[in-house]
Amino acid sequence: MRETFEEEGWNFAATLQDTFYVFYNDAEYPKPVPFSKEEERDIYEKLFKKKRNSIIFSAVSAIILLGMQLWLLYLKFNDYILGKDHYTGYAYILALMINMIGANREYRSYSLLKRKLEGIDAEEEVDSPYIPTTKWIRVETLINVFIGILMIFPLISMMTEGNVAAVISEDEIPFSYVSLEEIEMPETDRDYYNDLTHMESSSSFLAPVQYKIEQDGKTIDHSNGRQETDDDHLSLSYYELRFKALGNQTLQGMMEYSDTTEVAQEGTDQAWIAEDIGETEIFLLKENKILAITYYGEANLLPYLDEYAEILQPQDAVKSQNPTWVSITEK
């Protein structure tokens, strides 16, 4: 349009409100507008159709990307709660934002062009680029708010998951636990050698308290006049979730690939065990606390269930169950 005007001797002056283009002409008898009303209508009608198609394309793209976002969120929900993996949908988030911004922009252009065409039909000039409305909340606003929440939620988790796991010492673990050495040494004819003890803490937005203990060791069995060496491993993971309602969902996700059996265990809401040759898994849930234990070895972990369940109890309750005895000597 600027080129068309300049060819007819009109000079571009400025743009008002990103909508109105102002031209001027120094001639005493300037040439009229370079095109007629009919030609002007054809220009706006073609542009009107393009904007309408752009809205449809942007809206369909946003729906597809929103579906992908929800699907990825569903697939990675458990890892996302525990902060085990970065949320992989950030590319979809950016693409979704771009499509929503584009759809919003095209919709506004579409509305302006519609008013312009209505003004041409009524032979009245459009004096304002804004669409008058009495609605405080539009569907467009609600969609943007919903998508904004959906986008911000995983980003908060990424920012607060800290927090790369930090290595800690045993003194920083706020609970006592049955170690790999205690599991392997009930028999007197065995020797145990600790190879590795690794402890770390981390956090995520939905699981702010997380502790993980990894132990590797060797047991040497001297029974039957022969010496047999076995490698053993114990992994203990403790989680405190921000919301109690996430407990069952998180626990089920952790057990997804394990053939577990539910057992009755005092002091827990749920207790599950998976046993295979040389491997035992234990999953315990109490309100918003989860304890997951994986053991590779030949020992039996079931006698230690009560002690593992105590980890999930409030510290005051644990202390009351294990009082400190004080000796009093009479003078």
C-alpha cells in the first residue's frame, strides 16, 4: 500500500497506533487516492480471508501442541514429581506460546478487517482500531490463563528441583535405617566388607524433601569349608511430598515395572513387596511419605519391615516408642 501511494506522489509520514498510515502531498492539486472503494474492498477481502485462515491454522496447531503437552505430562508425571528428569516438553511450551500469540494477533487483525469491511458497506469510516466490548472475560482469556498455568507448572519444578543432588554425610540423614552390613551379618560365619556408601539429598517442587542412600559391599561365606564371595547392593530412597494426595499416584508410578504384592504392615497406609531371585523391592507409603528400598543379595528383608516402617513415622512418635532409660542411684 505504501508503494502504491508513493507511486502516485503521496509521501509516507507516520503510523498511528500501528493501524493508520498517514500520507501527505505538497501538490496544489494532488492526485486522488490510488484505488477506488471497490478496489479497496477487494484488497481488504483478500486480507480478511488470509487472517481467517491464519486463525484456524494457529488454533489447530495450539490444540495439537496442547495435546502433546498433556501426553508428555502424563508419561513423565512420576519423574516430574520427584525431579528425576528434566521436563522434556519445554520445546512444546515455546511452540504453544508462539501459536497462541499468533492466534491472538490474527484474531485482532481479523476483527479490525471485519469492522473495516462493515464500514465500507455502510459508507462510514472506521475511527477506532479497538473492538468495543462489555465482556470482562473472554474465552480467549480463559484459554490463555489455562495454558499459562500448564506452562508455568513444569517450569517451577525445573527451577526448584535444586537443585542437583548434594552429597551429604550420615549425620545429615534425619532417620536411622537398617544398613547393608546389618542385613548381611546376622550369621557369624560370614565376613562383610563395605565397598561404597553414598548419601545425597535433593528436592523438587512437589517433593521438597528427598534422601537417597546407596551401599555396595561384599560378603564372604566360610560355611561348608568353602569360601564364597557375593556382591550385595542396597538402595534406600526417602521422599516427603508437598501434597498428601500425590502419595498413591507417585507410589504406583514407582512400582510400574515391578511385580509387587501388597502386604499388611503396621504404621503404613500401603506396603508392597516384590521378590525375585537375588532381588527384593519394598515400597512403603504413610500419608505424604514414601520409602522405596531395592536390595540385591540373598538375605531376607522381611524381618526388617517394622524398622523400615518406623522411618515414615513422625519423629516424636518414634521417640515415644523408643524411650531413653536413665539409671538412678540412691545415695
